[in-house]
Amino acid sequence: MSIDLSQFHQVFYEESYEGLDAMEQGLLEMDIEAPDDEVINTIFRAAHSIKGGSGTFGFNQVAEFTHVVETLLDEVRSGHRAMNQSIMDLLLISVDCMRSLLEELQAGDDPDLSQAKDLKSQFESILNSDSEPAESASDGGDNSGGDAVEDNNDTGGKGYHVHFVPEVTLLQTGNEPTRMFRQLAEICDNQMEVVCSFDRMPSLTGMNPEHCYLSWDIKITKAIDRHEIDEIFEWVIDDAEVIITELSGDADSAVNSIEAKSIDSSTPQVETVVEPVEQKEIASIVEQKETAKDPVKVKTKSSPPESSSIRVSIDKVDSLINMVGELVITQSMLGQLGQNFDISRVQRLQEGLAQLEHNTRELQESVMKIRMMPISFVFSRFPRLVRDVSRTLNKKIDLVLSGENTELDKTVMEKIGDPMVHLIRNSIDHGIEMPDVRASAGKSETGTVELNAFHQSGNIVIEIKDDGAGLNKERIHQKAIENGLIDESTILSDEKIFDLIFQPGFSTADAVSDLSGRGVGMDVVKRNIASLNGSIEVSSETGMGSRFVIRLPLTLAILDGQLVRVGEEIFIFPLVSIVESIQMDDTAINKVGGHSDVLQLRDEYVPVVKLNELFSVNIEETAVDEKIIVVVETEGEKMGVVVDELLGQQQVVIKSLEENFKKVEGISGATILGDGTVALIVDVSGLPKMSGTSVKQIESAHKAA
Amino acid sequence: MAKILAVDDSASMRQMVCFTLKGAGHDVIEASDGVEALKLAQGQSVDLVLSDVNMPNMDGITLCKNLRQLATYKFTPILMLTTESTGDKKMEGKSAGATGWIVKPFNPDQLLTTIKKVLG
């Protein structure tokens, strides 16, 4: 039987990444002075599993490297070695190294072993630095599996004699002599004799029924590999007297003499008759051995697995199954109703349909929940980041995490990691001051960065807060003027000034440091978040710190939409972006700068666009005051959109236009409505750009006028 | 066909072991640590226990000791899956009542060959 090991690779990778995360987390929370045993055990187990798995699945490079890591951890675990900062650092780097080795293997590349080699020699020099652990450093690499018996590939010329006297408690370890003899018979094709001795048998009263008082002498008359015999007795060698001697020409006498002895002492002679073993079984063993030769070969066959998977808790699956069960009941109820339907049963039909709707909605919610994962998956990478960055900068920083169990969609989660890394780096690099500066400002030397996540009205909110110096309003203002983002006379509220940091090409850092300011600015952060239909806000107080608030939809697959009609077409606005909808009133609309319409909304001026003009939809000319203006807000700017009619609100499933058709400006996706027609979802954040109107342009035009 | 209890905290190892054993026609019960294995073992008897050594909650050595306390597991073969080929780990296993060991890494064929030693 041959088994393709590559089918387990995906699980192995996932589990190893999890193990590496656990190691990293454990290392970070470890108190070097007094490490917690359970934490060290967890770290050790993770390394141990990775080593075991990588060896088994043919990733020997990983196994070899992990072995030294494990050996060191084992010494720490058993108390032979004290944990210190340099070991901790080395272990953390090793986690990275193992991760990248695995990633390269997963991608189907040959892993780059230079770092592993370098680290390995560092481990070895630590391990060899004192004599004690040297012994354990040398073991484990071999997979022969037998160090209790020495390797001996000699083939006995004529056969062997085995003298086997087990300890009386042998059976209690689950070892069974008859099984061992049967195996011996297999390897020597039944060319053996077994003689049982009762020498040790006590009197009946002194006998423990669970003990084994027998001993055996076995004569094997076939020339076989000595190693095979050793293997059979490998597990009992410590619990038994096993003497294996090679039969020479005259060695037959050994068994003969024993036989003679047993007859002489007139004890009844019992021969264990060994059952003939089916030839087939032997053949299959030989076959197995042949297929087992090269475990690495399997690896090359596998293509790099691209599909990602998620782990779902049993609860969620159970509720899903439950839901489907109910759906089936409703379906059969409706089916029955349909078989002999008459008008008197309309009431029941309606009830059934309501039930169906209820089931469907619940099912949808449950399915969505499967994609939801706790945000701790993202948060967990930050303790390491904060540690590394603060060490590089010589700053003292505590990271406080809360709301780690807040759940959000996996896709959103995957995309929010990088923007968050950037924000946190910024907070540490630019926000938190050096310890001496903090001390002189009367603050604790250790700065704090807080990460928090929670749900708020269908969104997930992520806060990143630091108690550093805060944003420097004057400098941002000045920089914005230098960069030509605003002109000198412009007077802006604090909020507007802070918002400037999200403009492209904006950096207040005096020097481009190693950490932030690598050309990826806050504008990219903002754009990434906007692409997730989310928003980011910043507030700050000089000397007290800054606070970034990211708001994201829980999922990208479903949207609460407002359906609107323009001519014959139906468009959908994301409900979150709508501020209000008002009846169009001609007197409130002014023409500015010749072309643009602006709406005077209380004391604000809001640019107005007509959806029919934007998307070239033919509409019947109707009276102006029958139209509706939907006021939407995007990136802090308001905008009025003229439509013909407001229809219902409903949850819509977003289908990608890009995947199925192509990217269309002003449209973020499409959905299929209940009647089967396709409705387009308006990309609210793209509207100002598309229409060439924005508050800023209007404001300046208004001032000019 | 034997009934085998396979215990390992690593899902990939467990999958590999189970797949191999099932492929050879055996009936397999899975557990991810000693506690779970002991719970499963109490309700039934099996022909063989294969257990990892390093596991959270209850390790393989402790599991082995506990199983030997149960009347139905007094003589049941218990094999430890271990990467530690050093003598003292094996001795620890033996003194806990383990029948033998399989040294990791092993491949499916080695596994089947080894369990043949104790099934039969």
C-alpha cells in the first residue's frame, strides 16, 4: 500500500503556522526572569510538533533546523538551562526563519537555507557552550528508531540461537511472546524451533495468573539479517534477558543441550507450535519496504496548494445543520400544500412563505458567521511588532489589547492587517516620545499603545490609541502649505488639519526612519480602508496622544442597500453612506461657477450630481419637485445625488463586476434583485471624482463668486 | 481488523495515522490529547493504542499510566509515537506501561509494519 503524503501537507502547513504563532506569542509573554512552565511547555510542544510533522512529511530541512530549536527548548524546559535575552531573541528569529522556510516550501520553491544554517550554528554554539547538553544534541536526527539495539547488519551464516527469559511482568506492558515468535517465524519462513522452559514456574499456590513464568529458547535455522531479530526484541530488551548468538557449525548443540536438560529434569516438554504464516502477508511487507524508500520523492509530486481554508467551530456548523433541517421541513410543507392547492389555502401558503423567508435569512446569517473570525488573528501579530520596533528605537512601550474576540469577516481581516501595522508603527515611531522626554514631561517613561475592537451598529470599530506627543498641528499646517495642499490663508478646524495627514505625499517626519516613512504614507492606509468600504478618523491632543478610529463593515459580501429608481433603472446606495434624503426644491439649488449645481442644505453648501447624467440613463422629464435628493457622505464630504424615486431598503448580496465583467467607474458592484433583474451598486466614494465636483472645488468656486 | 485508538495533538499527524490505519482496514478512534483519549477509552475496549508523547492537558506517558489502571487496558498494547529516541524517554514510557514505541518521523508503511508486531 502506498499513501500519498502530500494530501496532508495543507493541514501540516496550517497547523505549523498556528504552532509558530503560539511559539511567538508564548515567547513574547514570557517573563525571562521566571518563565512559566506551562508557557515553556506550550512553546516546546509547538516546536516538537513542527519537527515531528516536517520529518514525517518529508521536509527534512525544516526538521533539521527545528531539531536544534527543540533541543534548546527542551533544556530550558527541563531546567538545565536558564532563559536569557539572547536565547529569547534567537528563538524569535528562528520562529521567523521556520515560517519563511515553510512558506517557501508551501509555494513550491526550494527554501533558502542560508539563514537557517547561520541560526543553526548559533544554536549549536549555545548548546555546546557547556558540556551537559552535548549528549542530547546528537540524538534525534536519526530515524532508524533503534538506539537500544546496536545496528548490526551481519547475516548469520547458518542462523541464530535466541535465549529469551522475560521478566514475569512482561505481559503487563502489552508485550506478548507468542506474537513475537509468530513474527520471527515470518522473517525466517518458519525455519525455526521454539522450546519452552518451565524452570521458573512456581507452585500453584504461589502463582500470579497475570505473570509470565515461561522462558524460551529459539533456534532459527535460516540465514537472516541479525537486525531483524533485534527489532523484534527491541521493546522487551530492558524487561528480559535476551541473548542472541550466531549459530556456527557446532552451535546446534546449544539448543540440543537445553532440550536434553529439560528432558533430564523430567519436566514436561512443551513445544510452541508456530502457525504457518500466509505467504501473502510476507509479500505485502516486502512490497511496503520497497515503496517506503524515498519520502522526499512524494514532495515533488505535489503542486503548491493555493486554496486557503478556515477553521470553523462545531457550534457554527451545528447551527447551520439545524437551520438547513428547518428549511427542509418548510420546503416539504410547501410542497405538500402545492399538491392540492385551492384558494382557501392561501393563508397557509403565506404562512409557509413567511416561514421560508425567516429560514432563509437565518441560514444566510449563519453562513456569514462561518466566515467570521475573531480579530485576535490580526492582533496577535502586534505584540511582536511592538517589541521589535520599540527595541530598535530604544523606547519603552506597553501594548494593551482589548476586544480580541470581536469577530469580522475573514476577507476584511486579511486586508486590514497591513494598514494597522502602519498605524501602529507610526504611533511608536512618531507618537510615543523617548523615555527621557516623557519623564521630563511628567509622564511615565513607558508609553502605552492601546488596541481595541468592538461592534457598533453593524460595523466593526478598531481603535489605535497612544499616549504620546500627539499630532503637531502647526507642523502639519506648515507642511501642507509647503506641499501646496492648502494655501496660507486657509483657516481650518483641528479636525480638518488632522485629516491632512491622509493626503498623498504628506509626511511630517523630519527624517525618513527605518520604520515608517518608507514611501507608504497615510494616504495608502486611508485608501486601503476605503477599498473595504470603511473609514478612518483621527483625533489628537498635544501632549496627550492620538487616537485613530477605523470603521469597517462586518463583511464585504452583503450590504444594507437603499434601492433608488432613475428612469427605468434601479441603483443601490450603501445605506451607511446616506445621511438623509430630501424632496428636491428648485429654490434650494444654486448654480455655481456656471456649471455645478449646489444645494443649500441648512448652512452648508453641498454639490449636487444627477445620477441619470452620470450614468447616461434616459429619463422622462418630470417636474423638478417630484425628484429626490439623496445626500451621501464619503470621506467627510457630503454630496447630493438626484434620483427619481426612493424604493425599499434591503440587504443585497454583492457580486463583483470586475470579476464578471470589468471595472466600471462609479459602480462598486452589482446584485440580483428578487425579480431577477440586475441592479448596480453605486460607488459613493468614487462619485466626487467622477462628477468633478467636490466640496473643496465648490468652496473655492463659491469664495471666488 | 483491529480497533485502534490514535492520540495526537497534531492534526496532520493524526490525519496521516488515521488515513493509513483505515486504509489498512482498521477501525480508528481519534483523540487530540490524553484527557480526550482516556474519556473515549473508558467506554470501550480497543486492540491497540497509539499515542503521541508531548500533548497539552495530558501527555502520553500519563495517559499510558492511567490506561493501565483500567481493567480492560491491562494487557492492551500501547505504542508511543515519539521523536525522542533517547533512552530515558523510552524508559519513562516503559515504566508507565507502554508496550513499545515508534520513532518519528515514520512513514505509513513503517507504521503498518510496526503495529503488526502487536496485533495478531
